[in-house]
Amino acid sequence: MKILIALHQVMDLGGIINHTEQLMAGLQEEGHTVHLKEFVWAYNAPSQRKEADWFIGASGVKYDQQKGWNFSNRQRIPYRGGANISGAKQIMARYDIIIWTIPVPSKSANNRGNDDWPDLYDLPDRIKQIGFIHDGNSRKGYPHLLHIESKLKAVACVHHCAWNGSSHLSVPRALVLNPQHNPVRDVVPWEYKTNGFINMQTFKGWKRVHELIEAIAYMPKRDGIEMRHVAGKGIEYQYMTSENKCKPNYFHGDNEQWFSSQKFWEAALSNGMIWTGYWNEVERDQFLTQARVLVDPSWSNNYSDQGGHYNRVLVEAMIHGLIPVARLKGVGDDLFEPGEHYVAIPEHIGPQEYADLVLETSNKSHLYAQHFREAALDRLHLFDRRRIAKQVVRLAMSDFNEDEVKRDEVNPDAQKKSEDIMFDHFGIM
């Protein structure tokens, strides 16, 4: 089949890139022709001009993890105004399946008054459309998805948080996990891996990397080979490292050992933290091969009410034979079980206990690590990109059993929010 991955103009860093490139690779391995296009609300869509060390994956579009895709003008489709809408729909009419990896445009300033986007979904019945829900907050962030849900055969949710967080929709929704390449593989034996830990996440509020950074100051003096590697950037990184805008809660208290009144960041650097910015895919796999423990400090009260979101980094850690140390409020227990698949960080824990838990896990025996590895193998095959590709095509063709999907009735409050957004932001009655 001929399949189009359709992307509304959006912040496309990290997870969206990884998911899309892996999904496209899985679909190609299943024999489908797959293209990626970015839909832009503009009268023209010139090439993007970014400078980076580009990678090219299954999409054929240059990308960089910290700068996003670098679309050429033939890979970007303008749809503002009648002529552009008509041209965009002519392009989409060449395909059998449309996968909206971001199902609707965001409520950003760039889209204020954008009354053209609903027309994109008005396609012949032979063209099957589905949407991907990456966000556990879709009920709050994307209630306007209700405006076009009747055009979709189904929505695919990448974790339980997204699955439960999309209960405002009446369209069938299925749990379709993040696709991964060859998730069940041989790994470096535990005894040949390096003590310590790595962390690799975007720094934003709910990722809570600052809790790990705080704990690093409480670790024993680092030996020469122990790993204390932290990768990533983001708004909270800017706060933690700022000379005059560092948040007050990113400083150690007045009575805390040698690092009293220091910033979390400076104390961690002084105690052996190695910060490396972003890793590209090659660097990421090198560190995952070498390390024993990955720390995923993410949690959110809002998200955890919906279920686990089990970040991609946690799954990649399991693939490479690491033990994840993570929050129950982030991972949950509906797919990965605490104590079986990851070491759970207690909800109320001080920085000293946090530090001890991380390093004690990295110093466990190979038999202890093997227990986690064997448990992971029971789950990792669910993330295989060819399996995911087959599932996505079946969803688009409505070839699913009723026990594979969930349906809900549209909540009247959600419908009202959708209508308000459509009128107030997009200017559509």
C-alpha cells in the first residue's frame, strides 16, 4: 500500500522524530511505500534552512535530534486558501492510508485564525485515515480533535497515559506502542558494563531531572571510570545553569555539607557529574551499551492519573540490558511492573536515599541484573516496529477485534471545549 505520514507544523524534536522514523522503517520492511510530508498553513512553504550534522533515516528527510527535521520545499505542503487546500488534497489522494502523527494542529499563535485545516481531512472514503496520540494530556490539550474524529478510522495511543487520556473520543482507540528496531537482542554482559548511571532527557518541568541533579551531590566521590553522565537540554537546564535566573528551589539548603547554598548544577559538577548536551543516535547507543543503569526521574501527577507513560528512554535501556531506575508515577504498573522491569524510586525520598538507590543498583550482581533482563524480554517484543506496522495498517483498514480497541461516548464538556476552541482560536463556527 501507499502510505502518507502527515505532520502538522509542530515542535518535532526527540520523541516525535524517533517514533516516526521507526514507524516508517517498519512499514517499509512490511513492503509498503511510505512518505513523510509536513503540512504548513501558509501560501507557500519554502525549504527550511538549518545548520546541523544531519542524519537521514527511513523518511529520507534530514533530521537532527535537537533541531528537528529539515524539510525541503517538496516535502512541505502549504494549505492556506482554496487553491492550496485543493492542491494538498490532490497530493493526499495518491495514497491509500494517511497517518496523522500529530492528529490536529496545535493551538499556537501561528495557527490563530487557521480555518483551513479541517478541510484537509475531507477525503474520499477509499483513503483510510488514523491519528497517533503521543500526549497523555490530549483531553485538555486537543479537545478540538473531536471536530474531525468522524473522519478517522481509529486513533493509536503510544502508552496507557495517552490511551486513558483520550477517553473524550468516540472513535476506536488502540494501544500501539512506540516502535523500536530489533528490540530483543543480545547485550553486553553485566560484568563488562561500567558502574554508575546515565540519564538522557529533555529538561522540562515534569521530566524532573533536577531531582536527579540534586541527588548527585550526595554520592561518594566518583572514581575515574564510574559513569555519572547526563545528556539533554531544555528550559529547566537554562534555569539550573543561569547566573541570575536560577530558581530558588534549585539551590541546596544552608545546612547541607560542603555544598551548602550551592546550585544543584554546580554541586553535581563538582561531585563528578558529566554533562554532555544532546547525544545523537550513535552516541546514545554507545552509552547505552556501556552503562549499567538508566535513571528516568520523570513523573507528573496529571499524567499519572491517566496511567504510565514509560518514556522511550526506559524502553531503550531495557533493550540494551540496563536496569532502569524510575518513578512509579512515570512508568506506572500497567505494562512494566516495579521490581520486575524497573527499580522504583519511592514517592517520598530524600536526595541521599535517591543517590544511594541509584548507585546500589549499579553495584548489584549479574544475577540480579539477569532477573530484570529476563522480565524485559517478556515485554520488549511488543515494541517491534514490524509488529507495530502491521497493527497500524490493520487499524486503518478497520481490521481489528473489538477487544483490541476501546470506545467511549463523547463527553458533553469535552464537546463544549472543542467548540469553544474551534470558534475562539480557529475562527470556525
